[in-house]
Amino acid sequence: MTSKKLSYGEYLQLNNILDSQYLQSGKQGNLVHDEMLFIIIHQTYELWFKQIVHELDSVINMFKGNYAQEENTGLVVARLGRIIEIQKLLIDQVGILETMTPMDFLEFRDLLTPASGFQSIQFREIENKLGMDAEQRVRFGKQKYDEYLDSNDRKRANESEKSPSLFVLLEDWLERTPFLQFKAFNFWESYQSSVEKMLNDDIKRINENTTLDKSAQENSMKNYANIQKTYEALFDEIKYKQLLDAGHRRISQKATLGALFIKLYRDEPVLQMPHRLLTQLVDIDQLLTSWRYRHSLLVFRMIGVKIGTGGSAGHGYLKKTAEKHSIFRDIANLSTYIIPRSSLPELPKELKKELGFYYTYAK
Amino acid sequence: MTSKKLSYGEYLQLNNILDSQYLQSGKQGNLVHDEMLFIIIHQTYELWFKQIVHELDSVINMFKGNYAQEENTGLVVARLGRIIEIQKLLIDQVGILETMTPMDFLEFRDLLTPASGFQSIQFREIENKLGMDAEQRVRFGKQKYDEYLDSNDRKRANESEKSPSLFVLLEDWLERTPFLQFKAFNFWESYQSSVEKMLNDDIKRINENTTLDKSAQENSMKNYANIQKTYEALFDEIKYKQLLDAGHRRISQKATLGALFIKLYRDEPVLQMPHRLLTQLVDIDQLLTSWRYRHSLLVFRMIGVKIGTGGSAGHGYLKKTAEKHSIFRDIANLSTYIIPRSSLPELPKELKKELGFYYTYAK
Amino acid sequence: MTSKKLSYGEYLQLNNILDSQYLQSGKQGNLVHDEMLFIIIHQTYELWFKQIVHELDSVINMFKGNYAQEENTGLVVARLGRIIEIQKLLIDQVGILETMTPMDFLEFRDLLTPASGFQSIQFREIENKLGMDAEQRVRFGKQKYDEYLDSNDRKRANESEKSPSLFVLLEDWLERTPFLQFKAFNFWESYQSSVEKMLNDDIKRINENTTLDKSAQENSMKNYANIQKTYEALFDEIKYKQLLDAGHRRISQKATLGALFIKLYRDEPVLQMPHRLLTQLVDIDQLLTSWRYRHSLLVFRMIGVKIGTGGSAGHGYLKKTAEKHSIFRDIANLSTYIIPRSSLPELPKELKKELGFYYTYAK
Amino acid sequence: MTSKKLSYGEYLQLNNILDSQYLQSGKQGNLVHDEMLFIIIHQTYELWFKQIVHELDSVINMFKGNYAQEENTGLVVARLGRIIEIQKLLIDQVGILETMTPMDFLEFRDLLTPASGFQSIQFREIENKLGMDAEQRVRFGKQKYDEYLDSNDRKRANESEKSPSLFVLLEDWLERTPFLQFKAFNFWESYQSSVEKMLNDDIKRINENTTLDKSAQENSMKNYANIQKTYEALFDEIKYKQLLDAGHRRISQKATLGALFIKLYRDEPVLQMPHRLLTQLVDIDQLLTSWRYRHSLLVFRMIGVKIGTGGSAGHGYLKKTAEKHSIFRDIANLSTYIIPRSSLPELPKELKKELGFYYTYAK
């Protein structure tokens, strides 16, 4: 066959794709109509997982080595943007499976034992490549997630666990953020006094709020004591290390400062793309959580509080992972340190130039 | 392998599914990153098409023979409902392909010639099984759509064209609607006078509307003359046949009257499910149109007004099909004959009983 | 003005609607562009709340008195369906507010103190009319939610708390479900043995599942012991009362049995609409939860872990309510008791007739 | 009232907002439940229109004067992005009105005559501020759209027609695109030869495509003759003017060249935001079209082919405007001139520097 005569079906390998639906209920001679949907929806999920891995690998490659080049950031943002679009689809797609009634699902569910979505190696790779902390995985029993995989898949899972994740590469990249110290300009000092002012105003507001009773005020005060403590840790190496050791932070102090600089001065040309990138990582995290949550609701709708086909805790397990398996939480948490635009310390002219377009200053 | 040890990967045939992405650009030694997306999105489309065919076949089977039984209507509605959910996903899915820029698409587009989405046999089957009128297909050149298919696919397309479509079976079923004539009760007469009153009120409103100029009034009058003509045809066999012959109608007069009865008395228990079914058919039609339209916009975004890879007119062809390839238009058109709830002729007690629950009247 | 000349603007009272945006930042002489969005989005929220109250009141009225009539169920389902569509929009609408950056929000946030969404009386009414348990409300401090309202609104809140909620009326209605005992047919016995069989199969599956370690098996066994306990309570008045007293159930045993009957035999004509109604109530609950969750994420994005403008705990408070403020949880939990369609005890012919259409059996 | 005690209800003027629903059917003593929905959904539409006008005005102001400054582009893109999010909501919102049945609508429809959505002054302002060509408006009868407005509104409509629209300001801005001629580099020549090559390849592909019959080939050839003609016009002032005079183009030749440069070199830092802006304008146009289309389907569902309450042609009028009322069509059409990334003429180093970040080249 020459490429001249390439047909649609050959190009897409439709012979393989459309001939890979073997209903277990069919083998038993009692075909259940809805099992087709169950197979096809999972196959489309796996195809999309392959696409996500494809994008993730390319992004990780661009981040590797000495990367911090502006040329690539646009491409990284485009590809993460595509992952986000796919994630949204995967969440919506749950709605199609919801057209299957629990009664119809129970008709073939037993035939699937002990197969389980728990065994999706691609999904594990996505988690690992993003940078899920192996220590924080919710376990079912005392076994690690990879003991449910066959030896081949376990090897792939372990490899993806060991090779540098997007989380780790991002941390490196953020630590390299330039301009955190720029000549005589001491950004952090003026920023600190802005934040202090903001927090003090908040505290004053609580004390003066006559609609709050004693106990509510005390709660608020405790909350603010905590905020001030984590805030102090921003600039104090020892205190930050304590948060890190206690598991309250995953990302290094230096990277946090880099990320905060990007968030605060996002409007400067050179920081616009990096800021979008940070936002996307939080989006990817939240969409992963939403997907787990929606999935857990579906399982609940199907089998209530009974166990999953792979022996997992079903709905309960999924709900727990939705709450715990966050990867870029520290980036999301930066919102606490945002201050009003009008309180933002002005950048020195020289620094502003560095963050701008060549064209603007060459005129 | 015994079913005891069934694994997730085996169940879903992931070996086949995930090993069927052959990038043409890879063959040329110059792999284009985005071709992966192009392949995977089309493969998921084809998997969903398979699911739609699966549902459509089951619905068609339930409609065949002497079917008009209430027991099945619930199931038909559930399965058409699933098709609708899938269609919504297929439309949203276009958004993922939009993350590919035209420049990147052009990088591998030439390698695909002459393969074309035009050759999707499953999509043709869906159109034919729904009941697309072969005569009304928009042609490109003078060839029929099936001449672009290979001999195997052409055979499948022709078979689906010849076997009874959902459109044809629905028409039969509607013609069998009971109660159109019920004892002494002459529903149609009272209905006719209600409609006449409504139309006359409308006409009066136009004549009295001082914000309309002469030409606008004349236009409205022409429009109403047409409405009255098609309305008269509702009950006049000869006039209806003229509409049918002129291609203004596809569905028989008897079926139209059955459908109208269902629409008007949808609140009666026995008609609730049939009414949902009619609504779903219109939804399926409109979603197919929306998909074509969204698809045509995408093609336009990718290649402008240039030709498609299969030599089709690309955007222009797709836009035309979006406007012309409607199947259940006659059902949608019934809206013209709806009257206010308060003007609806009351059903005789005896007939109301027939349309109700056994339990209600057995009390 | 006669109705003859009614204009679009007068009909919609656009003078009032479009002249009600007073920016606090404007009063201070330093207008913040984004405050307009903040006001308008909240106004649209309140308009939609008014619509939800309108629908809810009509549904509650239909349920009052001796209502259990099939005639109304269709209308109830249509109006709850509308509430669901509105809820989906309210969730999507959050996306518009997300186009405001935290920096811009902080620019006018202080000017709003102590106003807070906490004070939306309509939202409280919706919660109360649905049937939120006043005892289970998450409190901030020791105050009840209504102490943040002005005296007028507090009165409205209390009234909606005291008048019969949809929850209470639904419970009554479910308790009146006919056919739970039908002549010699002892449905519950055959159902019980089906469930027992299913649970025993599950337990066997866990014991035989070699991929589970000891601790995982023990967890599963504990889980199943719980399921069996709650299952036994289904038919045992004393045990059920214990669950009720311990706060594990809100709905009465009799109502639970009625709801389960509807869920299991949903395909019988007379039960189709009641089944959709039950599904809708679970949907409304879950959409309320999703809205709270999405809202809590937005607040987090805006102010991190700082306090809300009304002095509430902001993100933390909203997250907690998302998890706890469930109303129809007991209906959702029924999934646990669903059995495969093929194991469902067959209904006696006589009973099937009662649940069918008059027309079917009059033939 | 001091700002200290600002309440939620006062801030949002809920007294006005929630007390502006006067049902016409209520005046007649025969309140129709669904009229409330009809009023509230239109009020939310108008509130969102006000927000769109607010954003549009700010964008237009930023574009006025000598604006082409990079500082503002980020803000323009953010605000157009918000308009896009609102447009998506407005389209989804139609789904809520679809929960009203035609029968229920007809119950109060006559009471609204002659009020009509046609009279929404804010919608006319949005069209005019975007830059709708007054000449191309679809007319109903021979009257201009503003003759349906009262004198006050007509004045506002005319003002918005006369003041510089986004379309006009954008044209100016595009005409000022720098670098179209850069020193010795003759971009256009190398671009021209790339395009010629691409078009010739396409033509060759058609001629060699054996799956096309004679008539299809001839159609394609005609199509390509047209493409080549419009392409030649790109660089030929006289030919371009002919297209302009014939109404095939709205935007000037110089602006077209600027826009094309931005589209082709979108990856260069200084062009990234301008490129997003161009994409957004096409999105806004297409979403406006989608809204009109969805709206026309709704009207069709409600009244079929009968006339609208304001005497307009209802569904037919709306469908026509959906097809004709495009504003940024010329920007969308640029897709035709995109070439593969690999064929893109390389920019001279000096020019690349001008389009880059200061920081990149200062290192």
C-alpha cells in the first residue's frame, strides 16, 4: 500500500479499534446490552490517557536540562492547556455512564472480578509524571498501589515514579526565577510591610465586627495566628523547614518565593506566560480532584457502599483520594499572600525594563 | 486464561487499543507531535459511533414487528437518551481538536491524502439507520456518498440504506396511535376550531400592530396564508399529498395526526413516554446538526475555504449538510400546531380513563 | 398605559433592574472596574434564587394535603427538573467570577464589610424549604445562621424553618406508597433472600481475592458487617429506630421501604414518574453540594485561607457545609440495596396490573 | 447608613431587584405559573448585557487615541475573555427557558403584545459597539431596527452607531502594526512564494485524485481560482479595493496584512497577546452567532413558524441574522492564508530581537 491510497479506516486502524469489544456476558451466553457501553467508555478513557501521557512527556522533556527559556513556555502552556481540555471532557464523560442503571450494571459486574480500574497503568503513570508523592497515596490495606499490577506494568509504574516529575522540574525552574534580588531594590521588605498591613486590617475588622460572638472571634484569631506563622516562614529558612518536615509544605522555600514573585507581577510581559503556567498546574490538580469526586459519586450510585470489583473500598476509597491526592497544593495556597494591586510595591524602572519587551525600550 | 484472573487490560483489549496509533509523519521520519491527537480523537469518535450503532440497532429491533407496547417505550427512551448524551460529548470533544493550531495541522495534512472523514462507514450507517433520505443527501460532484467507500463498506452502507430505518418504523408506530377517533367524540373538530381561533387572533394582532409598516404586514400575511394552507392539509388527504409530493413533508398524514395527538395530550399517563420519545428524536436531529455545524467551523479554522483532504469542499460541504440533512423535521414542525393549554378540547371521561393508570380507576 | 402598548423595557421593569448597581468603590471616588461584575453576578444569583423559591413553593403546595395523585407527579417532576437546570447554570456561572483576579477583588473587598453572602435570606429559605435539618447546620462560632440576618429576614427564615418542608412532605408521601403488602404476595421475603445472596457472594469474593492482603480483607469484612447491620434494620423497627436516634438516618423506616419499592420496580408504568422524582431529589442535593464546593474553591482562589467579608471562616466554612449539608442522603443511600434486574422477585400478575395502564389491561 | 453596617441586601439593592416581577397574567387575575420564569430569565439577560457593555466600553476606551501599547493588551484580552465567558453562559441559559412547554407559553404570550426582545436597547448597543455594519442588518419590512425603539432608546442606539466601534478601532490598530517592512528583509515576497507553492500542491492533489469525478474536480478548480484571486488581492491595492467595494471585505488591506503578520508569527513574544486578541474577536462573533441560532431554535420550539410577539418573523428572522450578522468575518477568513510552520519564512535575527523580551537579549 502506498501512502497515495491511504484510507480513513487504515489510517485509524479501525480494524483493531472496532474489533476489541469482548463482552464477558457474551461468553456466558447471556449477553447484557449495557456491557458494551462499559467497555467502550473505558477504552475511550484509556485512549485519552495515552494522549495525556504524550503531552506530559513532551512538557517534561522541555523542562529538562537547563530549560527556563521563554521560547518554550508558550508551547508548554499550549500543551498543558490541551491536557486541561481533555480533563474537562473526561469529567463530562461520566454523565454517559450514568445512563446505565445500577440494576443493569449488577447484571454483569460479578463477571469482571477481579479486574479493576485500579489496574490502569496509564493512570498511575499520569499521577507519577505529574509528581504525586508516593508516600501520600491513600492505601487500601497495607499494600502499595503497584502490587495490584502485573510485573510488566509494575515496572512501568516504578520507572515513572523514579524519573523526574513535572513537580520536581517545576520546583527547579521556580528556584531559578531571576530578579528576586535586583540591585539595591529590596522587594521583599516592601512586600512584607504591605502584607502585614493587610493582615492587621483583617484582624482589626474581626475585633470590630459586632455581629461575631466571642467564640467566633476566637476562632478567627486562631486562624490568623496560623496565617501569620506560615507567612513568617516565607522568609525564615528555619521556620520554613519545619513546615516542610511536618508535611505542611512540599515545595522548597526558594521555589515558593519565585512563584510568588510571578503571581504578584504577572502583568509584566516576561511573567505573563509563567503565570499562566502556574494557574494551569492548579487547574490540572483541581480537575483531577473533580474527576475523582465525580467518579466516586458514580460508584456510589451504582453499588452504594459495597466494595469495588477489584476489592477496593469503592466509593469510600475514591472519595478519600479526591481529598488527599493533591500535587500542586502549595501553588494554590499562594492565594493567601496576594495583596491588592494598589498596595503592590512599585518595581524600579531598571527592573521593569528587564521584564518588558525589547521593542518597548528600544524605541 | 480463566475469568477468575481477568485483568483490566485484558478485559479492555488495551494491547490492541493502545497500539494502534501509527503516525504518518513518523513514517516520513519527521514526527509531528500533534498528529497523535488527530489520530486519537478520531479513534474515540469511531468508538462512540460504534456505541451509537449498538443502541440504534436495539431500538430498531424493539420497534420492529408488531411493537407499540408500553413495556418497551421506557427502554427505547432510555437508549435514545444515551445516544443524546453521547452526541453532546461528541460536540464538546471538538473543543479538544481546536487546541491544535492550523499551522501544526498543515504540517501533516498532506500526508493523509486521500483519506477523509467522508469515508467513515459507521457515520453513514448512523445516518441511514436514523432514516436519512438518500435523495436529499448533499452531493459533492455528481457521485453518491458511497462511491468514496471501499467495496466492503459500500455494501454495509447499502444494507443500512435498505433495511427499515427508525424513521420508517416510527412512522408506522405513529400511524397505529389509538384513540384518534373515540366513539362519539370528535376531537379533530374541536381542535380545528381552537386552532382557527388562535390563527385569527394572530392575524388580527398583525393588522392592528401600528409598529409594523406596510411591507412587514404583507410579509406576515403571506406567512400566515402559508400556515393556514399547511394547516388545512392536516385534515385534507389530497392537499397533504401535494405537500408530500413537493417534498415539503416526509412523514405520512396519518402519522402526523398521531404525533400531534401525543404532543397535545402529553400529560395523560399513557402518552408521557411517547411524548418524550418524539422530543428525543427532534433533539437527536438538532444535535446532529450542531455537530456538523461545529465541525464545519473547525474545518474553516484549520484550512479556511480550501478543500478537504478527501477532495470534498471542506467547510462549505459541511455547512451545507448542517442545513439540509434533517431527518425528523416534520416532528419538529408540529410546534406550529400547538395551542394554549386552556384552549385544548377536554377529553371525554371514558377516553381519559383509557389513557390513565389501571390503579387510578380501579380504586 | 394600556396593555396594548406594553414595551419590552416596561414589562421587565428595566428602569429598576438596570439602575440598581451602586459601586461602593464609586462612593469612595476611586471606582474599581471589576466591582460591577461582583454586583451583577450576585444580582443574577438572587433572581435565580427567586425563581427556585417560586418553583419550590408550587411543588410544596402540590404535595400538601392528601396529595399522592398521579396527575400532579408529572408537573412536580417538570418543576423540579427546572430547578435542576437552574442549579447547573448557577454552578457554571462561578466561572465568570473567576475571570476576576484576586488582586482586583482585594481592591474593593474591604469596602463591603460586614456584608456577606451569609445574609442571603432567599438562600436560607431554599435550604429550609427543601428540608435542611436545623440541628445539622454547620455553625460559625456559637451563633445560629439567623442571627446574622436583620429582624425582617430572620422572621422569614424562621417561618420557612417551621412550615412543612419538601423533605417532610415527601416522607409522608412515601409512607403512603401502596402495594407494599399485596394480598398473599410477600415481596419482602423474596427480596430479603435475594439481597442476602448478593451480599454473601460479595463476601465470598473478598475472601477468595488473593490480590488483597490481610488488612484489606479485614477492612472489607468490617464494611460488610456494617452493611448487613443496616440491611437488617430495613425490616426491624427497633434496629431502625436506633439508627434514627443515632442520627444515621433522617427518614422513617416506612418511607424507606416505600422508596425502595419504587426504585426496584421503576419500570412499572405507575412507578416511572415517582422514580424520576426520587432521582431528582438526589440530583438537587448533589448539585447543591457541587455549588458549595465550587464556591469554596473560588473563595480560596480569591482570599486563600483568610476570613470572609462577613467574618465567616470563608473557604473552610463553605467546604464544611459542602460535606455536611445533605438533605436527601437517605434516598441516595438506597443504592446499597439495589439487586441485579435478573434477581428481582417477579410481581404477581394482579399486582402488575395495578401498576400498569388501564388501556393495557382493558384490551 | 454608614458603610460600617452595609448589609448584603442593601449592597445589591435587592429591594428593587426582587420586587420587579409584574406578571401580566396576574393583572388579568389568572396568574400563569411559568410567566415568572419568562420575566426572570430576561432580566438576567439584561443584567449580563449591562456587564458586557461595561467591559466593551472599557476596551473601546483603551483602544482610543494613540493606543497600541503593550501594557494594555493584557487587560484588553482579560476583559474580552470575560465577555466570552458571559456569552457562553447566555447560550447555556437558553436551556432553562426550554423547560417551559409551548402550551404554557401560549397561555400568556398574547398578553405581551407588542413588546418584543427586538426592543432591547442594550443588545443593539452591543452590536453597534462591536461594529455591526448598519447597512447589513437584516430588516423586517422596510423599517430600520431603531424605529421599533422609543425616542430615548433610539437616541442611544444612534449614538452607539456613530461613535467609533471596536471594529473601527481595531482596524486602525492593525494598520499601525510595525515591522511589516523591516530593512532589507522582504517578508512578503518569501511569504508569497510559500503560499503559491501550497496552493499549487493543493491543485495538483485535486487533479490527481482519482476518487473525484469530473464535476467535483471542476468545482474544486473554480474554488481555487477564487482563492488565488483573493490571494492576489492581498498585495494588490486595486484588486483589494474591488473586493471592498463589492462588499466581500470590510477591513482595509493594510489592516489585513497586519493581522496576517500577527497570525503567522504569533509565537514571537510581542505578538502573543495581539494574536489572542484576534482569536477572541472571532470567538465573540461565533458565540453571538451561536446564541442567535440557539435562540431561533427555541422560538421555533415555542411557536413554530408563527410570528413573534413584536410582529417580527420570529424564528425565520433570527435564523437569518444568525447567518448574516457577522462582524469580524475578515479576521476569521485569514485561516485561508495560513501555511505550515515549516514553510514559514525565517525572520532575520534583528527583527526577532525586536519581537522578543528585553531580558532575553540583554543577557
